[in-house]
Amino acid sequence: MNRVIPGICMAGGWIFLLFWGSVELFWAVIAGGAGVALYEFFRMTMAPLRGWRLMATIGSCLLPVLAALFGHGDAVLAGVMASLLVLAAVALHGYGAMDDVLKYASYSGFACVYISLCMAHMVLVRLLPQGAFWLAMLVGIVAGSDTGAYYAGRAFGKRKLFPLISPKKTVAGGVGGLVAGVVVAEGINLLFPQQADPLILFGVAIVLILIGIAGDLTESMIKRSVGVKDSGTILFGHGGILDRIDSLLLTAPVLYYLLHFGFL
């Protein structure tokens, strides 16, 4: 129950945000979520980073997702460049004061790309003509895949998928996640008037599910490397923001470019 109720609230909030909230509200929520996710990331990976340096790092890493409100990739790329300049300035100022400046530069640069740049693409998708539909589709695919993987893994899982990174994930769970994610995608497609081609959607759903699994494993790899179970506790039984969006971080940019270049 401690996972069900927050899960229902998050699903309801997401639907409201997509279909009844303004674009500006969506952007503000995504930017706020990115800020929390960045804080969770740095708390896990660079605990000694505190005070104004932490705030400056999070603020600069947020620039790509803040720039996404302009609605085009050039602005997001400019945000990445501005973030790099600020991070370089913080690193230069901290040389001799921080224990490992190269570690700081590497981790903060990775966080900017992995969290902020990827979340900026959620805003870019939302700003597309059918963006709300595709974001609902994306989250449906990811959630369906996670649910299918969980139950298939419990029922049939024996062979581990990546035992050193995520011991609970199994090959059977991966197959179950693929099947469930595709079924959810085709089901959502039937609920909306702006339907996608079912055959194309079938292939795209498989690609997004596989990338979503890779995204989940990427965050698991980070947590296992630093010896933590969850990125945070803000979502109660669901862990932190980063724990909930791990599969979306890598899939949102892929979906955006599939739409941007006319594959969907």
C-alpha cells in the first residue's frame, strides 16, 4: 500500500499535467523535478559538495532544461554550453580547495547531460503538436514494461539479466516487460483519435522498452557504485525522483528525435 497510493497519485498528476495543465506548468514541474534529481545525484556521488558550490552546480546543470521552454534544440544546446562554462568556473575556483577537481568536473558534466539535457527533451516533446499524447504513450510504455517485468520475473525468473548491477532483474522479466510494454502501447493508441501506425508503433515500443531497461540499469549502476539503495526518500515507497525517472531519461530524447525527424 505504501507504493500503491503514491503510484496512483503520480499517475493522476501526470495525466492532469499533460492534458489540463499549461505548457508553462509542465516546464516548471519538469525543471523542479530536475533540480531535485540533481540534488539526489550529487548527494549520492559527491557528499562533500555543499554550500554555494552545490547550489551553483545544481543551478548551472539546470540551464539546459530551463532553456527548453524556448521550444527548440538550439536553445537547449546553448544551455548545455552555458552550463559547461559555469561548471568550469566553479572547478577553477575550487582548484586546491576541493579534494578532486577532476572528479567534480566529470560528475557535474555527466549530471548535466544525463539528467538535465535528457529531461529537457521531455519539455521539447511536450511542445510538439501531439506532445501530450506521445508523453502519455512514453510513460505508459515504461510503466507497462516495469509492471510486466516485475510479475514475469517473480513467476518465471531464474536467469539473471545483469546480476552485478541489478540482481533482481531476470531474462524472463525482460521478456515480460517487452510484451507488456507493447500491449500497453497498442492499447493507448486505440484510446486517442490521433492514432499512430500500429506496425510502426510496435517497433518503436520495442526500441523504447529496451532503452528504458538500459536507463534503469544505468541508475542502478550509479547507486551500486556508491553503495546506496535509493536515490532519495521524497516519494516514500518509490524512493527518490531519480529512481522514478531513470527509464525516462534515456527514452525521452530518443522519442523526441523519432518525432522530430519524421519516423513517427
